[in-house]
Amino acid sequence: MTGERELGTMLRAWRDRLSPAAVGLPSRHPRRAKGLRREEVADLAGISVDYVVRLEQGRFTTPSPQVVAALARALQLTTAERDHLYRLAGLIPPDEGDISDHIPPGVHRVLSRLGDAAVAVFAADWQLIWWNHGWAALLGDPSSTPRPLRNFARETFPIDGDGPRLSQWPVTSLTGDYVEAAVVADLRRATGRFPGNHRLTGLIRALTAGNERFAELWASGAVGAHREDHKVVDHPSVGQIEVDCDVLTDGDTELKIVILTAAPETEDDGKMRLALLSGTPSVPERR
């Protein structure tokens, strides 16, 4: 199959597999198209229907990077599929130096089903990008913290005496030294995946200059990932709660899904359920 024909074939295949509901469009009956219509793809991508027709029929094979990016978004392609589309169009795929703050729809659906846990999602540089009601109820609502400071690495290695910003009351790690080393090793790993990302390099520069412990661990050169922890949350309404912290990583984007749970059928489990049912308490005054 020639490159010209393959470009059109792949665009049609990706269009056919995508339902109107998946892109927020009403489903009208009857529909002759198996998936999205060309008109719908064109509208989602912001290009003309005639342009989509010519691409699918192989009559135009050199779309611009802007058009390819728009089609990849409209067709909800994975990172690997997006890169394949770029190559079929004779283009170099986007620089992998971009850290994504986007949570895929499927991941969102899974997270919405974790109602009895405290869950948050962090980007590859440990920037907080999403949290559920359980997280706000257990640790306090992070929305009062300025967005650039909602970062777990900054929380772990405060700069200039900064206090906690992701938790509104005291949270103690029972494996503190391990967590510190794991976060630094995880950031080191991220620099290999996203070497040109300005947000990541700026964070590391600030932590190295502003926190001696971080600078010491960074100099060790360790590379790894942060996977788990055991914490004690000093909750203002129900008292101390011991929770397990598990970190799941999405392979394509390096998103980190952090899940806090208590051991089932324990006093801590009961306290955590009370905390989640009571909602987000008011923030106590820090001393």
C-alpha cells in the first residue's frame, strides 16, 4: 500500500471507529456512516469537508502540521496513532518535551468509579491537575492554593520555608526518606522522557537552588519511580487516619494517579468513611 493510500485508509478507519456520543454529538437515526460523518470530522477539526474528502481519497497527501494536529484531536488518537499520522503525512511527530495535563476520557471514567477513595491525578512533573471529592474531604480542598504551587515535589521539598500546600492539615509519611528519594528519582526519569519541558526544568532548577535535601538527592543521579507510601492524616474532624498511598502511572503521558485508602474493616477505615461523608471541613488556622 502506498503512503498516499494509507493516509486516506487510516483516516477513514479512525473516523469509522468513533461514535458521535464519544465526541459529544447527538446520535441521529438512521445513520448510514458506521462512525462519524466526514462533515462531523471537518467541523471538529475546523477544516472544510472537501479537504477531508480529498485526504481520504488520496488526492491530497501533504497536510500541514496544524491540520494533522487538529485531525488527531478530532479523531481522539492515542500518542502512537498521532505520531503515525504525522509520519504518513511526511511530517516529524511533535516534540516529546511536552508534559501533558490532559486526562483521557477513559481514565476519567475509571476515576469517577472510585467513590470510596481519595484520588488525585498529577502530571509527569508532579503538578496536581485533578482531584475528587474524597481527596478534598480527606486532605482539604487544594483549590485555595495558587495553581503553580500545587506540586507534590514542592510539597516534599519546601522552598524558602513554604508550608504544606496540597494538604490543608498535617499529613505525615511513615516512609519519609524513601518517599523523598523516590520523588527525586521519578523527576530524574521524567527529564529523560521530557528533556525540553520548561516547566519541568524550571521546577528542578528552583528545588536544587532552594532545598539542600533535594540538591543532595539530585546529585546522586538515581532514576526510578514513586509507587507507594504509608501516611497518617491528622484530620480536623475525625482525628488521625492511617492510609495507604498507591501511585499508578499512565504509560503514554506519565500521568500519576494517586489513590489513598485505609485497610478494610479497621478503625482507620471507619474514620476515613466518616471523613468522606462529612465533606470538606473548614481549614484550621495554622500555627
